[in-house]
Amino acid sequence: MGSGTREWGRAERRRAFFPFLLSLFGLVLSEQIRYRIPEEMPKGSVVGNLAKDLGLSVHELPTRKLRVSSEKPHFAVSAESGELLVSSRLDREEICGKKPACALEFEAVAENPLNFYHVNVDIEDINDHTPKFTQNAFELQISESTKPGARFILGSAHDADIGTNSLQNYHLSPNDYFSLVNKEKLDGSKYPELVLKKPLDREEQKSYYLTLTALDGGNPPLSSTAQIEVLVTDANDNPPVFSQDIYRVSLKENVSPGTTVLRVMATDQDEGINAEITFAFSEADQITQFGVDSRTGVITVLSTLDFEEVKDHSMVLEARDGGGMIAQCTVEIEVLDENDNIPEVIFQSLPDLIMEDTELGTYIALLKVRDKDSGDNGEVTCKLEGDVPFKILPSSRNTYKLVTDGILDREHTPEYNITITATDRGKPQLFSSIGVTFRIGDVNDNTPVFNQASYAVHVSENNPPGSSITQVSASDPDLGSNGLVSYAIVASDLEPRTLSSYVSVNTQSGVVFAQRAFDHEKLRAFELTLQARDQGSPSLSANVSLRVLVGDRNDNAPRVLYPTLGPDGSALFDTVPRAAQPGYLVTKVVAVDADSGHNAWLSYHVLQATEPGLFSLGFRTGEVRTSRALGDKDAARQRLLVAVRDGGQPPLSATATLHMIFADSIQEALPELSDHPTLSDQQTELQFYLVVALALISVLFLLVVILATALRLRRSSSPTTWDCFQPGLCSKSGPGVLPNQKEETLPYSYNLCVAQTGTTEFNFLKCSEQLNSGQDILCNDSPGALFPLCNPSESTSHPVSFLKT
Ligand SMILES: *[C@@H]1O[C@H](CO)[C@@H](O)[C@H](O)[C@H]1NC(C)=O
Ligand SMILES: *[C@@H]1O[C@H](CO)[C@@H](O)[C@H](O)[C@H]1NC(C)=O
């Protein structure tokens, strides 16, 4: 600028000297005409009096025709005054740009004589341009880590003017952090440099707004401003920071993989990549069960957690920003127990058999319960299901004893299926059951039991020896040999020595055999005590009585007790008073039959009589009565042959002969007895009977003849009489009919009771007519009684008893 100023001063001086020189040297100097004008003069402004400076007078002007010759006519010459005038706008910056000196050179031409004059017009700068920034606002990024003293070149402003009018200075709005230094380039242009005075902290203030002012040196100076925004850029000066140092979370076990556990949060005050945080588990930890999303910090479960395996997980999680700074936090995950394990029951010992005589409270088995869960989820209670004679008692922790709690009976329940249920206290409760079968062992606790309380069997006498008569059977519900029954005869009312000759029993089958033929007449009944014994140890036995009733067969013929021959073989006589009335009881045939029942039911029949019709014989009673009075023709001595028949099938019979003597006293009878030697007696009797029979036949014939004659007479007078005489028509009223003789149905009830003792035999016969009542006679045959008790229901019976030797 100093040189510019100098030039300005020289031009001024030239301009001041120029007219003077011109006048001195005339035409010689005419070529050196020089003017100096400021730029931007208005059109028509006078630059200088050219004519005068050329030495031309005003008068000469019209002839000389002074004018400017130029391609670009910036100037014109006034024809009247010869002054040089500005004819167009003169902008120095346009014409000369940044050149320090700006001169317009042209020729002035004068005619008559033609002369050329060289004119030089210097155009001086005026401060017509303001300094201009290329932008109104600038942005400057400065890292916060920049040290104080650092310089930043700012955008410069431009001023078209030159010299002092050009840009001279920059100013910065006052602030604490920045200052400005004006710098000059080699070409002389100025530029501003920003200097950092103090360290910046982006985290404190992110930006600063400064105003840069450019000033030129004009008078007055012109200025313009530009806004500078200083953006403090981030330096990775902050590590990431977790929102918590320790993250604690509780998580139920068995959460499905993929479940979000928690989200860790970390912040970084830096920005951009420096604040870009990525998360990862610390390498050292070898975490496999959890995963972390490196961007979001969300921790998820990768595989199922098991409380029973690991209860607590502790992990170190790192957050790393883009600048590589690291922060760490601890994640603690507590796994909460879920009731996911079923309690178990385990039998520690199991017996093969439980004997049925096991006492109450006997220890049977030990069982353990197990639940891998903890707390309430692992607290197990044990229960025995159902109604069984066992119970469980807690023994020690999680151990139970199974003991008997009732009476065991193998025969009733041979085995028990017991179920033990273990239940924990979790929510929901879990349980499991175990079933075991306990077999009950047999003990010989059951006595054999006979199928009947007592047995009675009827055996007909004369049975074949060795035949089976009955079978007894006893059952024993015990097992094996405890229930294996054998039979024996242990007692009887028979003579012990003879017992084995009577009966025997098969030990296995209980079949009772008769060892001999029984005789009803000797032994009507006997009683055995049979024993059934099992093979247990000790064995148990039961007794039963077997009563053998020997049935009667008609094997005994009736035996006549009276009349009998005397001890010397002589016959006994019954005396009948001569004056005996009809119906007089002469004697009684007494017979017995060792059989019983029908077999002993005797009937009496007359086979032969000395005087038929003189005596009647009671059919059942055997009573001999006179049926009419004794006549003169009747022999004093009478004989009656009587047959005694029993009711058996076929009947058996015996005969008896009765001797009767009609006499009023023994003395009278005696001769009769002695007169008749026993040897000839039978012959005379026979003869007597023949005579009697002949006489009877004769009488009968006579009777028939008489009867026939009478009937004939009756028929001739009344023919109907003969009809009635035919058999069957009038039999009811026929006088000769004897109904009692023909009757088969017995009008008598009877009974024969025989009691036997070892030495003496009593036969007790009792018969009664029971025509009215038809009642049976009760007969109690008790072995202890000497005489059996027989209750007749009629008082009209005639018991006769006697001793038989
Ligand atoms: C016990 O269980 C077994 C097998 O399930 C079965 O055969 C038997 O009948 C059961 N016994 C009882 C007494 O329930
Ligand atoms: C069975 O009878 C025998 C002989 O009389 C006797 O010794 C035994 O005690 C009886 N047994 C029972 C169980 O009654």
C-alpha cells in the first residue's frame, strides 16, 4: 500500500505540473497529457480542459475539430470549451481489476493541422466495495480433545477495492474460548485464523456461535460479518456407564428358551461411534445358558434352567463403545425352584412273605421318599391308600416304616396290594404312587372243620363186611400240610378192644368201613368219635361224632315165651273153671321177636284146636278166651296149637301148644294131668281132631242142605232174596262174615322196645289198641336207662313183662 500511496502522490504532482509543462514545451509535450480522476464520476463530469492543456484557444476549436479517438470511448471533448468530459461510467474494478494502477490511454486528434495527442487518464480507486464473505455462515468442527493454542483457518472475505480500501482487518466477537489472528497470504490478501484459548468439552457445551467481522481500510471503513458456528466434536473420552453395577433378577426354572431375562442399560456420553455400545459376556465366564443381544442388551435364556443343577448364575457383562472403552457390570440370576420334580417312593426292603400271625405293629418294610425340589416343593408326605391292615410311621427324615396295623388272615386275604402315595406341598401339588403286593404267609391257624356238626348213618344189619358205610370229610383252609387233613377214630362207645373189628376209617379219604356184619339185635347203635387232624406243626384237630344206627332186618323168628315146657320137658297146663263164662281169659300166649318194628310185630293164629270154637285167640294180643260155656260133651282137657307170626317180609313164625284143663281146683285137675301120658297124647289128640273134623263137616253139610232148602223156599215166595245171597252184594249184613280176620290194615299200634345191657336183656312189650286216637306211641330209647320209656296214649293197654333167662 505504501507504493500505491506514493504513486498517488506522484500523479497528483504530475497533474499539478502538467499545464505548466505543457505551456513550456508546446507541441513537444503535447503528447504527454495526463489526468487523474476518481472512479465512478458521473457522466459529463469534467476531467480537464484538454484544449487549454493542448494550447488551443477557444477560437480555434471549431476549426481544429478536437476529438477523442478510442475504441472504447469513455470520454468526449466538449466542442465549445474543449474540456474532456466523462462519457460513460468508469468502474475501476471493472476496468482494471486488482491492478494497483489503473490508467485509460487514448489519442486526442486535432485537425488543421492534424495532430495526435496522447492522453492518459488515471482512474483512482474509491471505497465503493464492502468486504464480502463467501458465505454468511461457516461451520467449524473442533474436536473436544483439541489442545489450547490450536489454530483453525477461517473462511476469508473479499474486497474488490484496492489499497487501503481493500480488506484490512478481521474481528471476532468476544468470547472466552477463541481468539482471532489476522494473517496475510503471499499475495497480500488477509485471512483470519481462529485460536483455541481453553480446552473444550463437548459434553459441557456442544457449540459456540461467533461473529467474524471483516473490515476494509476505507474512510469510513466498510465491513461485513459472517456467523461462525463452532461445533465441538466428540472425542471418546467417556467410557460407557451401566445403569446399575449389579443386576439381580430371579427367574423360575423351566422357563422356555428365548425368554427375556432382563435388559441391561448402558449409556455413553460420547456421541457417534464413540457412543455406540455393544454388549457381550466376559470371555472368561463361558456363559452358555444365557445370551445377550449385543445391540439392545437384552439377556435371554438359551437353554432350560434347572434349579436342581445350578441355583445361581453370576456373569460379568461388558459394554464396549466404538472407541474401545469398556465398562463391566455383574448380572446375577437366581433360579427359583419350581415344583417340577415328582416325589418318589422307594422301598428299601421288601419282605417275601408276611406271616399271618405277625403281631400288631411289627415292622415290615422301610421306605424312603425323595423329591429333588426344595422348600415346600420338596416337602413330601407319604400316605397309605385304602383300608389295609398296615400303616406307615415316619422314622427319620424322609424315611418311613411300614408296620402292621391289623390282624392278618391269609385265608381271608392271601395278598394285599398296597399303594403308597407321596405328595409334595408345591403348587400345584405333585404326587406319585407305588404299588406293592404283600403276600401273606400261612400259619396253621385253622382247625379242620367237619362238613357236618355230627354224622349219623343207618346201616342195615347183616351188611357185607368191609363195605363202606359213610364218608366224613373235613376242610382246612390252611395251605399245604397245614391244610392237609387225615382222619382217625379216636373214641367210641364200643369196647376198645373190639372197636377195630367193627369199623375203620381211611385216613386220607375219611371213608368209614364196616369191618364186620352188624347185628341189630346185638348192637342197635354205636357212636364213634372221628378226628380230623392237619399236618401242621403243631397240628390242629377237630372231633366229630358219628352215630351208626344198625337197621333191623327180619332175621329173628318170634320166640314163644309162654307157654313153655316145664324144666323137665313136661307141658304146663292152664286150668279153666268149668263154670267159666264166655269171654273168660284163660291164658295168654306170650311171644317176643328180637327184631323190631314190623319185623317184631306179632300176630297169633290158631292152627289146631281140640274143640274148635271153644276158645278164641286174640289176633294181636295172644289172649286165649273162652268163646262159649263149657258143654257136657266137651272134653275136660283141651289142646290149642297156636302159630305166632311176625310182620317181616317174608314173615317168620313159631308155634306154641296150649294145654287147658277144665277143673274147679288143682286137685280135680291133677288126675287129668296124670291120665294122659304125654307120649300117647298126640295120637289120641289126632284121633280126636279127626272125629271132630268129621262131625264138623257133617254138621256143615247138614247146615248147607238146610240153608239151601230154606233159600229155595224163600226164592219161590220172594225171588229178590237170592240176589242178595250172591257174594259181595249183601256181604255187609251177612251173618257169617268175620271182618276182623280179613283186615290187612292194623287196627293196633304197637311198639317193642328193647334195652340191652352187657349181661341182661330186657324185652318190654307193650301193645295198645288205638282205634280211636290213631296216635303213635312215643318211645325214648336212651342207652343209659335200664328200661326204655314208652308212653302209651291209651290206658287200656295191657303190659306184660317178664324176665327171660
Ligand atoms: C393285586 O395286583 C395284582 C396285579 O395287578 C392282581 O393280579 C391281583 O388281583 C391284585 N390283588 C388284589 C387283592 O387286589
Ligand atoms: C377229641 O377226642 C379225643 C378222645 O376223646 C380227645 O382226647 C381230644 O381232646 C378231643 N379233641 C377235641 C379237639 O375235642
